[in-house]
Amino acid sequence: MSKVKKQFAVIGLGRFGGSVCKELFKMGHEVLAVDKDEDKVNEYAKFATHAVQLDSTDEKSLISMGIRNFEHVVVAIGDNIQASILTTLVLKEIGVKTVWVKAQNAYHQKVLDKIGADLVVHPEFDMGKRIAHNMSSEKIIDFIDLADDYSIVELLATSKVHNMTLIELDVRANYGVTILAFKSGKEMNIAPDPDDKIREGDILIVMGHTNDLDRFEDEGL
Ligand code: ATP
């Protein structure tokens, strides 16, 4: 984990924004917590470097609070989609470098992408997908969506691949996927050598197209 202290602002201190704020602060970063609700601001004052009450759709208030000094701003306003969109627009217009926004639904996500949000997260949707993948197979330990149809999965090595080297497995030629790393007990083998051996119970961290990953999981393990 990087030890470099960074400056973040979190706008909207609901469950999502609140947890982002607390975690960044716990990691030692400088965090500005913003909400239009005074009770929220008071609640988060101890979990942030500064906590400020303001309506983030008001460009002048944002500028006078010095939001431009923050390289990274998280917009976590959920229910009020209009306020979320307007806040994002203002932040990008006044030149905030990186704006990550929580989307409430697919339409909201599309609009945020169009107006220049640097990353749009949709926690309920993303977590639902992740849990569905984790539940669908005993071999899948975790799943991260990278882009349309590309993912990284953690797969459990079965007895079928016990004591096989990566060359023998040759997953790239056979399945079109890449083993980025594997965990053997507590040891993490990053960028493994071709003649490193896999053992039953190891956790393989594999990247590729979803169809290829499915095939590797079904036929290769
Ligand atoms: P979560 O699911 O994360 O709890 P949510 O998606 O239900 O939250 P809301 O509760 O609607 O989202 O909003 C999160 C926070 O954003 C609230 O504390 C709310 O007061 C704050 N908020 C909403 N609009 C603004 C605004 N214009 N300026 C600043 N804060 C705002």
C-alpha cells in the first residue's frame, strides 16, 4: 500500500460516501468531507481532516471552499440524481483532475460517462454481479470486472492441475487467458516463472475474456 499522503474530497456522506471518507482518513490521507446536511457534517467531523456543510451544486461555494486544490473528488450523492450530475459537471468544468461518481442506475451512469466523470461506480450493481459469480462456482473465489467482457478471477486449483508447471498448463495457448500470479499458502508468487509448479489448493489469479475464463474454469481445472 502506498504511503504517499494524498488529498481527497468526498461529497455526500451517506453509507457509501461515509465509508469511503472513513477509510481514506484511516489510511492517513487528508480528507475533506462535504454534505449539505449539518448533522452528517457533525457526524463525520471526527473521521475527516475538515468537514464542511454546503450544497455542492452551488459552484461559488465549491470554489470558495478550495475544491480546486483537491486532485481527487468522490461524488457520492445517490437519490438526488440531478444534484449528482450537476456537481460532477461543475467539478469537471472548474478543472478538478479526477472525479469519481457513484451512480444510482444505468441511465445515471450513462449521463455521468457523457459529462466526463473519470470513473463511475455502481456499488449495488457491481457487488451483485460479484456475488453472483462467487456463488456460481466453488472454484471461483473472487471476481473483478475489468471492462466489457474482460475480468480478473481468483480460481481454486484442483487436483487436476496438482504438480503441473505453468508450461505444462499453457493456459494462454489452450484457453487464451493469463495467470498473473498465484497464492500458495501464505506465499504470493507474482509474475510466476514458466516452470513454477501449481499445487492443489493454490489460488490462481487469472485474467482474460469472460468466455475464455469460463472455459478454463470448466475444462482446465
Ligand atoms: P447511500 O446509499 O450511500 O447511503 P444514497 O445513495 O441513498 O446514499 P443519499 O442519501 O441520497 O444517497 O445522499 C448521500 C448524501 O449526499 C446525503 O447525506 C445527502 O445529504 C448528501 N447530499 C445530497 N445532495 C447534496 C448536495 N447537493 N450537496 C451536498 N450533499 C448532498
